[in-house]
Amino acid sequence: MQPLWNLSNDDWQSIASWSSHASETEQQQLVELILGRSLATDPLASYCPHVPWPRQRDFLKRSSREALFGGAAGGGKSEALLMAALQFVDVPGYAALILRRDTRRLELPGGLIPRSHEWLQNTSARWSAIRKTWLFPTENEPATIAFGYLSSPDDKYRYASSEFQFIGFDELTEFPEDDYLFLFSRLRRTRDLPVPLRMRAASNPGNRGHQWVKQRFITREAMEAASRARDEQLATSNDLFWNEGRAYLPSRIIDNPSLDRASYLESLSHLPRLIRERLLHGDWSVQEDSLIRANWLRYFTHLHGMLHFEGGVLGERAAIHERDCQRFMTIDPAGTSEDRARESRSGTRCYSVLQIWDLARQSRGELLFLRHQVRARLGFDELCHTIRQLHQQYAPQKIWIENEKLGQAAVDVLRRELPIATIATRGRDKVTRAARLITKLERREILLPSEMLPWKQSLEAEMLTWTGQTSEPSDQIDAAAYAAEIASEKRAAVVLMG
């Protein structure tokens, strides 16, 4: 049987649409056709001590490039990840990688390394402690399952020369999106290796990556189904949701028949509501205790020089011409002592952020329209070059840059050719600096473009998960906070033109 996994993206989209309505038998036949092998010969029979539970079996049958087994804790998600890695260890040269944020979590009791030893210690597989890798005998080159970590922004480059056919992220929401996307470059195979390429993940809601994982996998239909199941005490074990060809399988505590459910539920009852809802019900809709609410975000559309927006409390007009606005640029250059301390402390990279704003004054307040944003890790020369480019493209009347070392240096270099000046932090912390921004967002005086621009998702995610903790990324919020501060000045016209 020849495998059919060399399919186009359109083919995978069609398969995903069809399989969501197919019977279990039809799905199994499809998987066997794609993989080019019978599921009866799956090496799990040799290496896994128990038959996969029904929900785990659903996860193992997924033929899509990406799949997330996510939701409630205790549903057998991490174990399913190890099962998925084992599915092709009978193929010579097959290589799988399972990742956690650090190796300590892999090695904790109940972690995937101890679990793998429970399963494999009395089999033909051999463990290399130095490489943290299992080697499986085949008729030729051994197959491997390696365990790794991504605890700092540079750790992903440890895998830059490697190639894997399976990459599994355990607790995906612990990882930044950049790490996840980079690992796709390591997902490859030679033409003669008869295995599919699979990116798999298991995760509870929450953690630093909650927002990007939710946006990538969790559809509105998935959240509505979870809400109905919680309210009506239903099991959602047969649910499968698709988001642009990516599969999401919700996990429930009921999916794990080996779990002492009563004692586990009693333990969860002692947790704070936010954590309890995420671990008990796998609720992706429960919002972090963030300082910015999703219903505060307001949007506009740019058409023929007009900025169209839904009427709100601040004005009767539903459109403003851009020539009636004052345009300016705000810059958070990164590289401040506060930024360096955060990067060292949490491993979260700091970015320079440059934003173009249009300010429209109305009788009862000011509307700020975010026209463009650049977010990148820039050296000093690159920063100055980008400022020049944006000034040439958008012609802001004034450019404001944070007044720490990098900002002052940029002003010294550019002030003879551009209308650039520093804006003072005045020693205030980030939350204090963002106070006016938060107020304007709540009043719905900040408008974001409605178009699906490449930078908008990152900005929304940062806004909706920011609780003000110093370890959290807030470069985009900082730049927007300066815009709100400038717009709120009583003599903003003088500030803008001075």
C-alpha cells in the first residue's frame, strides 16, 4: 500500500471537511489510505501497555499536519502525545521530538520521560541518557524519539540542523508562538521515508501562550460547544473542530477511565475560579485577569481616504477623512534597562515597536486610529533606517520616541532631518504609563484596523493577556500608551507640531 501523504494544502482542507462528517470506520479507512499501512500493524501494540482510550484513539487517527489535543487536565493528553510519537518507530530513520519548556518538567514524576521508561524499559528499545533519546531497532537505521526543551528564546536554534517527522509540544501554551512556528522548519523528510509529517500538541488553557494558541486552533464553535457541555453537564468526547485545516480535539476529565475522578474533582475545587474552570472544563473563553477587555477593542475601515467606524459614545459621525486628522508616530525602541531585566528574568524577547497614529478631535474626546505598526528586533542602525522609511511612507507631523538611551541617541542622529523628539517615561512603571491608554480603550476611543494585517494579531494578543506583571511582554502596549498620553494633552496640537 503506497502512502498518500504528499497532498496539497487544498487536498488536506478537503479531507478535513469530509472527515468531520465521516463515520469512525470511514475515518480509519482514510487514515490507513493516507499512511499507506494498516492500523493493525501499529507499533503501539508492542510499546504501549494499554489500548488507547477512545479520545486518544481519535487523536492518533488525525491525518492533518497540525493537531491540538487540548482542554481539561487529566484527560490523557500528554500520554496521547507519547503514543503519537511511537506510531512510526518501526520505520528506519524515523525521528520524533517531544518538547517541554524545560527538562525538569519532563523528568518530574508522571512526566513523559518517566512515563516512557515505564512503557519501554522491558522492550527492545534502548535509552541514551546523554541524548535523552530512545532508539528503536528496525531492519536498518534505528528510529528515535528524543526529548528536548525550549527554555530561552535561543534554545530553538539548537535544532537548526536537525530534521524530524514528528514534533510534539507538551503544554503548548507554555511556549511563545515564535518557538512553535520556527520548529516547522525542522519538520521534514527525505522522499524515500514513508511517514507523514506531523506537528502535534497537548495543552490546557492558560499560561503565557493562551491567546495565540486559542487564535490558532480554537474556533467560536469549539468554545460554544464547551460552554453548552459545561452548562448542561454533557460530555463532548466526540467533538472535533477544524480551523484552517488544523484539528482541535477537546479533552474532558471523563475521557480518562483510569483517573480517580471524585478525588481529582475534589482537589480542583480548592483552586481559584480562573484556574479551576480551565483545568476542570478546558474553558478557553475564561479571560485572564487582564487590564484590557476584549469588548473594549474597536475597529475602523480605511476606504478612499475615509476612516469608517461604528458610531460610538464619542461622536455622531461614522466616518472621518484622514486629512482632518493629525498624524504622528510613537516608538518604544526596546533595549532599556527595564527591558533587559525582563528579558534576562523571563526569557521573553523585547522588540522595538513603531506605530503610526491618526488623531481626530471631537467635541467629547479624541479618537486615535492606529494606521500601521512595525514590531521587530532592531539594532540602532536598523531602528534609524526604519524610522526614516516610515516617515517617508506616512509623513507623520511628529515622531515621539521613548527617552531612554537608545531613544535619545536616535534623536541626536535624526533631529536635523526629521521632526523627532523624546517623550519622557518620568520614572513611571509600565502600568502607570498605560493608565491613559486603558482609560481610552475602555471609552472606545482607540480604533484598530479591521483588515487582517500581519501585525494585528500580535497586538491584540498582547493587549488581551497583559496583567501588568513585569515578566509579560508589553512593547506594543508601551508604544500605544505614549500615543494615548500625547492625545490626552490639553495642548496636543502644540505638542504635535512643536
